[in-house]
Amino acid sequence: MRPNDTSTVQLGRIARARSGDKGTGANVGVFVPSDDLYALVREQLTADRVADFFRPLGVAGVTRYELPNLRALNFVLKGVLGRITRVDAQGKALGQAILEVPIELPARLLPSNDPRGS
């Protein structure tokens, strides 16, 4: 694979996430280990994209907050817990779920243990 080639990977290959309840909503934080990955995730993981991803759960809106000094993005998902409280009252599964979002990643940024980077 050439350095300028891209691969589609799940966000979880390059990021970690945490989530929790915020009233009837939830917050989901996404953290990456490098400035290059932060720039890429910041560009691709928009509030609209996150809202579309969680739409089946009845999310009423998404606000994104940027924390560049932590290489993190925090998303507040409005109204999502009104629909899923029986299975996840604190919204803990939402952090795991967001890691399934597909991201276009240049070959030069693939994790070193990824066979596509060879």
C-alpha cells in the first residue's frame, strides 16, 4: 500500500471512547493518540455524521465540542436515553457503539499492527 492510499477502518482502530448519561441525553467522548489522527477524526466525525449514526436510537440532536489539547471530541446526544434506558440507563454502550463508525484513513496513519499498512 502506498502512503497516499486510504483504507476504511472502524474508528475503534485508532481511537478510544467514553460515554455517560447527561439527563435525558448522553455524552460520548472520543480520544486519539496523535495530532495527525486528531485532525483526521475532527474532519470526518462531524455532529451531523454522529447524529445520522445514532438516529435509529431516536437521538434528537447532537452538539460537538472540540478539546484539541486532549486530542478529543465530545458529543452531547440529546434525547437518546429516553429510548434506550431499559438496556443502558447511563448510556455506557454509546461509547462502544461510536467506535464502529467508518473512517477513511491514509496508509501512513494505519496502526503499525494493521496488515494493510505493510
